Amino acid sequence: MDFDTSDRLMSEAERIENILRRSLYEESSRYATAIFTPVNSRSYKCAIDGCDNRAYAKGLCSAHYIRRRNGVDMSFPVRNRKRGVACVDCGTPPNNKGGWMRCTTHYKLRRALVLKTAAVSALGGRCVRCGETYCVPVFDFHHKSAKDFAISYAFISRSIAATAAEIAKCELLCSNCHRMEHYREL
């Protein structure tokens, strides 16, 4: 790969990464009211945009204060620490691996759906071959160059940066066109 192609892929990966992070942040802000609020919180809101929790220290809510102190990215979703709240999808009590008021299983499924929806819109929302627009589950990500890992796996377990870099190597195909593309390779 020459320098221009690698530079173009990097900027495309950064653009996709920003879209994925923004969609996760918007999804996490929907459930901000269910986050644990410390007893000594202030009467004003957290200084982070989109966070509706009350401030705890230095103008930040407890979760964002701890993140700044530990040097963690502020855009990650705030996890649900309330033990008495049940998962909004199945009713089971969430553990410490869930978020957005969901158990671990439903949190991973919801996160994957949010990321795939954002990735499909980042790549144009249309099949490259047939030009049709479908609902999100119909689309597949076809690798144009070397494949490091599957995108569907990345939505569940990889970082946003790694997922965005892998998506930048792909083109958006509907499932029918994707199968025909791989049939031609045989």
C-alpha cells in the first residue's frame, strides 16, 4: 500500500471512529438518569456535555471525576452500578459487566446494534453493488484488502479504534451481493 492510500485509510478510520464514539455516547446518555448519585453531590449538573448527573467534585459527576483522575477516556459509556435495578430487556439483575440498564448479554447485543447502525450510516447506508437501501441487519462488511478480524466480532469485543480501522478496509454490501461476490471467488 502506498503512502497516499495508507493516509486516506487512516483519515477514513478516524472519521468512522468519531461516528462510532458519538453514537455510543448518545446511547449512553439516554440512560444517564439511572446512574448512582453519591450522597454529597452538588446542586448543579456535571460539566461533561450530555451528562445529566449532579456534580460531585471539580464540576464533574462521580463517574467522570474518577475517569479524569485515572486518565480514562470520558466518552466511554457510564456503567450501571445500581444493584436493585433490573435489566430493561429481560428483568434479570445486572452485574458489573453490563451497562445502559441492561445485563451483560443484552448490553453487548445493544452495543453491537448501535455500532453496526453507526458503521452502516458512515459507509453511506447503501449497497455498493446494487445501490439499494435496506434495514441494518441486511448489510455485510466486505473486506477489500487483508482481513485482520471479522467486523461482527469487533462490535462485541474490540476497541472502537480497532473496529474503525477495520471498517475503513471494507465496503458495504447487502447480504445477497456479498454472497454473490464470494461465489465469484470460488
